[in-house]
Amino acid sequence: MIGYRKDIDGLRAIAVLAVIFYHANIPFFSGGYVGVDIFFVISGYLITRVIQQDIHTQTFSLWRFYERRARRILPALFFMLAATFLVAHFLSTPQDYANFASSAVAATAFLGNVFFFLKTNYFDASADFQPLLHTWSLAVEEQFYIFLPLLLIFAARRGGVKWVLWALFFLSFLASLFITPIDQKQSFYGLHTRAWELLAGSLLAIGVFPALASRAYNQILSLCGMGLIFLAIITYTEDTMFPGASALLPCLGAVMIIWAGMGGKSTYVSQFLCLRPMIFVGLISYSLYLWHWPILAFMRQLRSQTILPLLDVGVALVLSFLLAVMSWRYVEQPFRQSSFLSRQRIFTLSIVASFVFMGLGFATYMMNGWPHRLSPELQRIAMGAEDVDQKRLSCNRRTPEDGLCTAGPADAPSSVLLWGDSHAGAMVPALQHIVSTQQEKLTYATHEACLPLTGVQRAGQGKSCARFNEAVLTWLETSDHSIQKVVLLGRWALSATGERLPGEAGAAVRLETIGSVYLSPTTAHDNPALLEMGLAATLERLDKIGVEVVLLGGVPERGQNVPRTLFHQTRFALPNPSLSLQDVQKRHGLSHAILTNRSKEDHVQYIPLDHFICTPDCLMVHDDYPLYYDDNHLSVYGAAEIFGPKLVPYFRPSYMTLVSASK
């Protein structure tokens, strides 16, 4: 009979608390996402141990194994899905509701990892608003357990369990090592690149590493294991190349702690893990994992920002624990008892519930989030999130060699080039408004997170941005074109300060030079000098070409998703988050000084944009239409109806063509 190990429940507590504190942006838990990897090792160890014992005693049954999995996983999952469907129906915008519904279908089918691989990066800001993002790890586990029992039965009959597991372990680990640098998102969500973590626990379970008799060795082993886990939790960040080799630390740490406890010897680590609070958190860890993320995601939707205030975080954590205890006590525990409903009823209820949730999710997705549940005003506001230029993605990163995108009559001349980042891409409708009155065509080239500069770029961008900018400049210098005016636009304030807005997800921005070696790394303090240096070099080359240059100042940044903010503000009578001209000018102070200085030095036109919508309070909406489609990019309406007419006086009729490169 397999004995219960309290220390493993304590290890579960560390894993789930690391994940929760990371998701809640608690300091010193920047690598808390490795808690999932610890769960994988624990799960692989415990499940393989049970299967191996049943195979050894010739009592193993696939039906009984999958019944246990159904009792363990499905009731709490379905309870959480039912509650989140209700909350999403009441709280979410149609777009958010439709996205949630499609993820619910995937979660029910245990394909969450595939769904989110296709939809979003785990570390992207948009992922913070997805209530079911966390179900990707459940999908990886359940996919693994479809094959594990069959694999163990097959290998046991041929006496090669150890070698089969070792072979699969190394194949999966090598896949993770090679794929992570090439396609980190695939490696993060993939069963093939995560299986080695579960197999590490499986290898422990079959006795590849026999229990150590020496208490001193177990002390050292467990202390080192705990040290590796906390090293990963504290030092890893969203920028860590993960999983790959980086996943070794938490996984090896978990293996060492479990291994140290296999001999039954008490250690300092096991004594800590066996404390009653640790054991209790470990017991409710599954329900706690299920509940914490939807609560945080819905609160982010309500706040329309990714970084929640401290009070909100406290409320979310308390609510998560309360719901987890209720779920564990009244859902998990009853259903895990074999006397509670027969196997046939468990399977029948599981199948029926699965079809109900998949049907509801599919219907909600097909109905675009049931917009008719809302008033016409709320529908109009919510549609602001989709008020995006339809060519935005297909035109992004297009070089002159690919053929730059244009707006306006196909046979009209093109004399203006807009060059910039995604803020420039969002400004295309404004400039299209200008050229449409002049019977001319707008040409634009966009690259996300890429300022229109030569010699300088954001750190960590690789070569894409530099190649893009050089391609645009080379085309202007060497090609037979009709461009007479070049308009430069970027998110200048972010690059000048290096700081993101309060509540905005994402790492700080650091600029670096291209093609030169610094004796010491640059910091955000170097950003202003580097920004001015890159701008000066760019303007010098444009001057030699002989084109007229216009510098557009930064668009006022909100910090909250505007359509979502307006939606919740209108529906629930929430206070209006204010932004004044003074706030914007403070944010744009550094970049404004640089742009002003360069415009004077290089004799180019500079057009600050702050006062276009800040007089002195900054508008979010006009005639019930949001001016932004997210927290800092103009919507098509905002660009065309507000910025376009106000820019007209600054553009002479003879120069009405634009090429834009986006952020």
C-alpha cells in the first residue's frame, strides 16, 4: 500500500502559492510561474507510483484509472466553469465574452494549451484578461495521462519500463532545449516539450533513484532542492528564456525534495513542508489554482488594467482562498469518494457536462458574445475594441521590397511617407482623411515596437527592427519614388523614459545602439541621449535625400483599455478615470524636449498632439465612440474623426502622401 506523504502536500503549497503570488504581481515572485513545473513533477511522481503498484499487483484497470482522474479533475473544473460563465455573461464585453467562450470549449476538451498557443503568449498583456488561461497546464497533464498508463503497461510486459521512460525523458528534454530559443510559445504550451517534467516524477516513482539511508545526505539533498526552487522563483522573470534549460532548476529542485523524503527520514525541509498550514494549502491547491486566475482576470477586466491596486489584490487573494476551501470541501472531497455515485454515473455526468459547456461556449462564440444582452449604447462602446484598421496586421513589417501598403485611390500619386511604430499605424486613418480631400494616396509602412530611427532600437529586439528601418531609408535614398514629405511618429514617451504607464503590463524599455559594442550595458537612464542620437542620425539622412520632414508628437496614453473602461464605467456607474493635459505633458516632457530640440536643430516641422484631445481634460470618447481601441492606440474613429481634421491645417495641399511604419 502506498503511504501518504504530507511533505508532498507541503510542496504543492509552495508551487501554488508561487503561481498565485506571481500572477498577483507580488514582489520577489517574478519567477513564480515555475510553480506549474513543480506541479508537473509532483503529478508525474504520484500518478506513476499508483499505476506501477497496480500493475505490479495485477490489479490495474484503465477504467478505474480514468474514473479516478475524472473524480479528481472534472467536478471542480466544471464548478469553476459554471461560475465563470455566469460572471462573464454579466461582466464582460461581447468581445471578451466571445473570447472566453471559445477558451471554455478548449478547456472542456483539455485542449487549452493548443488554444492559447494559437491565440496568445502566456506573458503577453492580453493574456492577463483571459479568465481560463491557466487551463493550459491542465490540458498538458491530461494529454500526458492519456498515454502514460498504456505506455507503462506496454513497457512492463517487456521489462523495459526504466529505459522507455528514460528515452522519452531525454527526447522531450532535447525538444525543449532546441525549440525554446526558436519558438518559445510552442515550447511553453507543448506536451512534447513539457513531458520531461512529468517524466522526471515518473522516473522517481519507478525507483530509478533509490531512497538514501543517510539522514545527512537527505538534509543536503532537500536543502539544495528548496534552494533551487526559490532561486528560480526569485530570479526568473518574464524575459527568462523558458522552459528549455531554465526549467531544470525548479524541476530538479522538486525531484530532490521528493527523493529526499522517499526514505522516510525527517529533514528540516520536510518539517517545514509538514506544518499544518502548508499541508492545508497543499490539500486545497487544485481548487486554489482553478479559482485564483479567473478572479484576477475578471478584476483586471473591471479595472481595465493589468497591474491591480494593492487593495484589489488583497480582495482577490481572500476570495480565491474562500472559494477554494468551499470547492475542496463540497465538490472535490465528495466526488473523490468511490461511494459517491457509481463509475457509470460519473462517466455519464462528465460526458453530459462536457457537451453542455462546449455547446454553450460554441453558441456564445458564434453569437459574438451575445451583444443584444446589452443596451445600444453599451454595444457601441464595446465595438470600439474592434475599431481597428483591417489592414493593420497584414501591413505590419512590410518593407518596400514587399510592397508598402497604401490608402486612397489606387491610381493617385503618393507624395507623403509616414514612418513609425504601431502608433503610426493607428494614425493612418487620420492621414488618409487628409489625402482623401486632395485626391492623393497615402503610403505607409509599420513595425510594432520599432521607432523610425537609424542606429538605435529597443534592447532585445534582434535584427528585425534595424533591418526594417534600414530598408525604408535605403528605398528613400536609392529608389525612383514620388515621396516629398516624410512623417515620423512613434511612442516617443515610452522610449524616452523607459517607463510604462501605471497598470500597464510589460517590461521597462531600454534603448541600445545597433552594431556597436558598449563597454558597459545601457540602462533606461541612457534612453534620452540615445533617442536624440538616433533621431539626429535619421534626420541627417533624410535631409540628404531632400524630403520635407514632419515630426508628430506622442499620442496621449491612457493606461486603461478605453473601450473596456467606458463599458464598465457606463454599466456599473464606476468613477471616470481622469487624465489631464498636465498629466500628459508631464509624461511627454522628456520626449517633447528632444523632439523640440531636433526640430530646431534640423529645421523640421514638429506637431505636438497633446492638445488635440486634452483641453485640458483628455477625451476618451466622442459621440459615444471610443477614441482608442486599447490603452494607447487610437481607434479608426479617433484617428479619422478627431485627429484627421485637426491635422489638416498643418499639411500643405501639395504634400499629401504618407508612408507609415508602426510600433
